[in-house]
Amino acid sequence: FRQMAALIGRAGLVVSGDTGPMHVAAAVGTPFLALFGPTPPARFAPLAGRGLSLLHPVPCGPCHQYRCPIRGEDHLRCLRLISVEEALAAATRLLTGEAQHDTDGRPASPVGAAAPQTAAVADQGKP
């Protein structure tokens, strides 16, 4: 754990799912981009730190399941809807200081040209 915390502390940005490294990044002051699918950032994102959470609300979520029970083309839809372009744009906002920060975990602004009605970014932390 100490080695991971030291490594994350030296990173310029951490991109993570809803996992421990996201919380470690917040704790050591490293900007983080969290990709949320089956869990809501309003409940599980760090309350402090400088970060953004990407999510796409879907009818079946948040389901809080470790394994997606849906099969076929909608399998893991909540995560597959997060595009590389959205993640890159959010990472760029963090790295350039353009991200606005909020501590309440609510979606703050839509991102992505492909699905602006369903994509949301939640800012966490203080500048």
C-alpha cells in the first residue's frame, strides 16, 4: 500500500475506476479521473481532492453489481458509453486546470459530442 501511495503521489494524474487508487489519489493530492458505471459518484467518489468523475446514467443503474447481469449489446453499457474522447477531454481539463471543483459530487456539466444528454461529469474537491 505504501508503495502504491508513493507512486500515486508522484503521478500527474490518476485514471481509475471506482477503486482504492482513486481514493489514494484524493488523499495524497494527485488529480484523479474516476470512471463510474454501476456505482454513483455522489455516494462513492472522494469528498476531497481534485478530481472529476465520468458517468453515463442508464436505466439499469446504478445497480451496484460487481458483474453486469445484462447480456448482449447492453452488457456493461454504463461503462462502454464512456468514450476515449470524453476521458481525454476530462483528463485535459484536470491537467490544464480548467476543471471547476465542487465537493457535493453532483453532475456539473455535460461532456462529449456523441451523447450530450446522457454524459455527465461530476467535479470533486477543491482547486
